[in-house]
Amino acid sequence: MTPLEFDENTLDPVIRGRINAWVEDIFAAIGYDPSVILTEKFLRIASTKAKKDIIHFMSGALIFFLESIHINISEEKAHLYAEFILGEVRKNLEGLKLEKF
């Protein structure tokens, strides 16, 4: 099968849905049982130089997923999507009502 180039405008709705589910999965894994300590620690880590490592990991996972279904995406575009995904996760976590003890 010849790989396709990633194009967000013509992306199959099933694949788009899986990427959206991935974002929801990340949020669910971190925010399932929102503890102040865990959530605040993640937000702190995602705001430091470790943010670069998180984005690198997420973009690599996105590249791997798309390549496994024969879609090529540039590292630069995957990086931009990973930044967006991390931003959405952070925004959702910051919106949680956490009980402080």
C-alpha cells in the first residue's frame, strides 16, 4: 500500500476520531481521579523544560500511529499537533475543580 501524506482537511473521519479519542484518553488518564498533588505536578512539569520531552514523546507516538495506517506526517507537523494536544490537556486540567486539603 502506498503511504498517503497527512492532510487534516481530507483526513478520514475515523482517523480524526481516533486522534480526538487519544486526546481524551490522555486527559482521562491524568484527570480520572483528580488529586491536587498529581494534577498540579503534571501542570508544573508541562510548564517546564520537560514540556519539550513530553511534546517529543507525543509527536513520536502520533507519527508511529499514522505510519502504522500508512499515512506520512512530517516531524514538524506532528510536533505542532503534539503541542496543541498538550495545550488542550493542560486547559482541561486547569479547569478541574480540585479540592485542597
